[in-house]
Amino acid sequence: MWRNLPTLLSSAVRTQKFPLATARLSTDANMQQFFDDEANFGKAELRPKYRPGRAWTADELRLKSNSDLHKLWYVCLKERNMLITMRKAHVSRARNMPNPERFDRVQESMDRIEEVVHERNDAVLRLETGESAAPRERTITSFAGFTYQKPAKEHYLPPENGQKEYEVPYLDDDAYMMQKLWTEKEYMKRRDQEDDVKRRAARTDDMERFKRGAPRVFNR
Amino acid sequence: MTSRLARLWQPGNPQRRTFLPDFWMAVVESPSVGRNKLPPNCVKFEVDPRMSRHDIREYLTKIYDLPVRDVRTEVQMGDIIWNSKLDYQYRKAMWKDEDKKFAYVFMSKGFTFSFPKMFEALEEDIELVKAMKQQEELKDKLNERFANRNRRVGNFLGS
């Protein structure tokens, strides 16, 4: 499925292949891809015809083939490069770029393409190897006693003694004390927050209105 | 993350390919006069700081189909904002802008590129409108003291 992409890629490259050196030199159109349509130059806002629509939704992208997604990715990439170029040009002249929401549309589309490709990759890998396509994670315990997930990393050489990190079931003295004090601190923070909430709820309108604090009684 | 991270490369493995690159490149304007002027077949890009020269060459030739001949890169350090500028010994950095990477890409002979003039028409227009307005305002004021006076000779003639 996804692994036949190299052939697709090479075919895509083959279609783009340079026909002749002379023909390539004369094409200024390739550099034009970095710039917006000339009708949009110097506009505060684009005309309705040129305004962006919506981003591709994930459901629409799921209907597309891998090669279509691959092409769409490059379309989005070029569009994003164009937008970055235009933004830099506008910023250098201290102007606002017209319709900056185009960035969001392109970025959303790209994120969703990645999402869909990940789904497909994941399905194939789960079927064939039983593992997900997401990067592997390890559970490790830090010197202060915190246990958390960390992405696994591949190494050329096996680890030296004491280099590899593990999850530790029983903490040593320092880590144990750290964890004890940490939970205590977190508990007190939560307690104070709850107190604040109660105090805010108990506050009456009069207290706001007359800027009055708690009752002050002197001879009691 | 679209897929698994690439495994470390070992000799004999196939070349690693990127199917969905997320690098960005943008054309930047370079001065048209002075010592920083570039030859016509050279284009200045601002690129994703993760890109190497080789990446830039591949990106431009494969995605944009440009006749790249040579790529030179420059990394520009971002500005640092200090809490006190002149106290060199004890000052602290409050903020540092991101570093920028620029690529000067030399295309093959005969290729010419000049940055399109995006704001020229608009700027001219603004200038023109301003000038017209000023003239309108000045028209009455310019020779106010001398021209267009009510030419009365004086009171002693009794008029």
C-alpha cells in the first residue's frame, strides 16, 4: 500500500523531467510559483474570486489514493512557500498581508494529510507486524523519581553500564523524599485553589460595592 | 508524525527517502544596487534552518524544477535583547530571536530572475494622491499675500 510509493514518486519525478536545457532556462514560470497571482499584489484584501475556501477535511482525504495525497502534499507545500514569501515581502515593507487565513487553511490540510497517511500506515503495520506506526516509547524514571514516557531512540552501539534508563519500582532516598515533598506541595496548591473558589463564591455584592473586607471588630 | 522514525542507516541499506518533506523555502528580496547586489542568475532564499545545502539543491531541482548550479548558505544569528545593554559583565539575555538561514542559489548561465515589484503601483498612487491633495491645499495659500487681493487703494480716497 504505502510501500509502493517509491515507484509513484519516481514516476512523478519522471513526468517532471527536464526536457531540454534550453527550454528550462527560458521558463521563468518556475520562479513564479514562489509568488502570488499578480492580480493580488498590493491588495489590502483579496477579491472574492481569489479568496481562500476551506481546508480539505480528513473525510475527503480518506477517499483519495496514496498518489493523490502525495501530489496534494506538494501542492500544499508550494502554496505554503508562496504564502511565506508573500508574508516576508509584506513585512519588509511594513504592510499587512492580504488574507493571512490562507496559512491556516494550508496548514490544516497538511496536518490532515499526515493524519490520513498515518492511519493507512498504521493499519498495514498492525496487520503485518502487530505494532503501531507511531514511534515507540519507553517508560523511564528520572533521578528525581518522576516516571514518564520518552520516545525510544536507536543507537549504533549497545549502552555502557548505567547509560540506559529504566522504570524503577522502588525509589531511593532522595527520589523518595522529592516525591513526598512534591505531592505535599501539589496538595497544598490544590487546597489553596479550592479555598479561593469558595471565597469567591461566598463573596456578596455588598462586599464588592462598598469595597469592604472582612468585619473588623476591635473590642472582643 | 506520518510514520515510524527512520531507522539508523547501516552500510548496504537502501538510500533513505523522504516522501512528505515539510521544509519551507521563501524567496527574499535582495538589494538591486550596492555591494550586496546579486548577479541576475542568483536567487536569495530564506530556508528552513534544518535544511542543508544538499537538501536545498534537491528541493529546488525536484519540486520546482529549477536549474540549480551552486548553493551557498549563511546562518544569521537572531538579535539578543539584554536586560541592560552596556553592562557587559552582569547583563542577562531576556530574549533571543530565532536564527535564520539564508541560501544564495546560483542557477545555470542564462537564467535571470528579478524580484517582482509588488507595491510599486500602490506606492506611486499613494504619493500621487498625497501630492494632489497638497497642491489642492496650497492653491489658495501659495500667493495669498500677493495675488487675488481685493485691490482697494486705501481709505483716504474715500472709497
